[in-house]
Amino acid sequence: MSRLLHRDTVPPVPAAELTARSADGSRIHVELHGPEDAPAVVLAHGWTCNTRFWDAQIRDLAADHRVIAYDQRGHGLTPEPGPGGYSTNALADDLEAVLAATLAPGRRAVLAGHSMGGMTVMAAAARPGLREHAAAVLLCSTGSTRLAAEARVLPLRAGALRTRITTAVLGAKAPLGPVNPVSRRILKYATMGAGSAPDRVDACARIVHSCPRRARVEWGHVLAELDLAAGVRELRVPTAVIAGTDDRLTPPVHARAIAAALPVGLGLTELAGMGHMTPVEAPEAVTAKIRELVTRYVATGTAAERKAATAEKEDVA
């Protein structure tokens, strides 16, 4: 039975919660899981999702990592911003604010971003806060540009018509309505692989349908015009990429282009039969990649090393 079966009713209990303040004063809800002095991981979710999207990773990693997960503005417990508060610059501001609020100066972490969360990392690639705190990055099921042109959600031939309709869908104001068999089938077709387990489809549906309509629409407009190609070239930390071969929202063409353009690329992992929601559809693979990056790039700063350093200082004193 899937470990995601009871995610909505029994979410991981954070060790602590805090509010980070972004550059424009927006309040960003942050959850802290696991031992405070363990190697750190920061999780940024995607469009229409929230921290619950990472439940499988949080449950696994929090045993021996400091897991930092936050709600993007307008999602989950993070309030919607005021006028002008939706932009890739705002996403970068928010990530910097979370890093500053949760990591001591010089402390480094693995940053994992799914979909819009990956775009957040790309948007912040040249920011001092990211360069100070990012030891390595994992980009899951994301793209840097031409999202509407490349999306394959609509069963139409690629071209101007499909792009125009996809752009309209991204910014559609119609409510998603309740989670029911029909809405689950639609969400599964659009965002998940054909073999996705029913409980995982249901978990994603409940998360996506809980997103406030204004946030969904405003961020949809941002995604339709996205161009973060320059951010990919500025992401000068070791970066791995994961994509589902059956992703209709951000097809593998995006992941391949990003992997080819990264200054310090660690390669692309394509997950056969998986759709857009890779952290939920293939939680073991995503978690294993995060652990691998922590092992390789956050080798210092463990609890044992910090305790040893503290003891040494006390002995000298």
C-alpha cells in the first residue's frame, strides 16, 4: 500500500514553524522538520501545490536531515500578495528570505524544486542568498521557457493554435470545483502517468484543488510568459535534473535543454512512465536523488562534526 495513502489526514508534524518576510513584506509560511543540526534540505513546491506535496520526502528525510519546506506565495498557509506581487523576481525574493530565516550564515543545503519550485531556483540563480546557501540543486519536472508552446496537455498538433489555447488554459479563471471521479481523471490525464496509483492521484487532486483561484490564475499568467533561460546559465552549483517521460505539462524537452545548458550539470534522470508530479508519483527516486546530493555536497556541517568543533574550542579555552 502506498505510503501516501493517508497524507491528507496525517501530515508530517513539523519540529517548528516560522514566518519569513520577503523583500516586499509578504509573509512566507515555513515548516522545519528533523534535527536542527542535521544536513539541510530545502523544498520548493510547484504551481497550485503546497508543502503537503513533499510529504513522502519529508517523512523519509526528516529522520536524519533538517528539512525546510515552505508554501509559495498565495499557496497553502502563505497569504496571497498584494498588487504586483506575482513575478519570478518575487519567487526569487521569497526563496532568499526562506534561506536567510532558516540557515545560519554560510550554512549550505541541497535545494530541491518541483515545477514552479524549480523555476524559483532558476530565478534566484544569481542571487547572493542562493550562492551562499546552495550546495547543490535538484530540478524536478520543470522548464525555463516556452512552457505554453511545448505543453502537450491539449491533444492538438504543435503550433500557434495550441500555444494560444494552452496560454488561455493556464490563466483560466474558472473554479476547479470539488474533488470527484471526473476531476481526478482530468488531473491524472493532465499531470500524471497512466499507471499512477489511485491514492496518489487523489492526494495530488486534493492538494491542487485546495489552491486559491486567484493564486492559480495569477501564477498561470506568469508561467505562460516565462523566460528563465538566463537563470539556467547562472545556476553555478552542481545541479541534477529529473523528469517523467510522460510529462504533458513540462515534457522532457525542457529537462534536456536545461541539463545541456547547466554550468555544473550532474545529468538528467528520465523516469519511464511518470508524469509531471514526480515527487508524488516516484517518491523513492526523488528522495534517493536528494540523499545522493546531500552525501556528495553537504559532507561538512553534520551534527557530529559541529559537536567535535565545539568540543575542540572548549578544550582550547
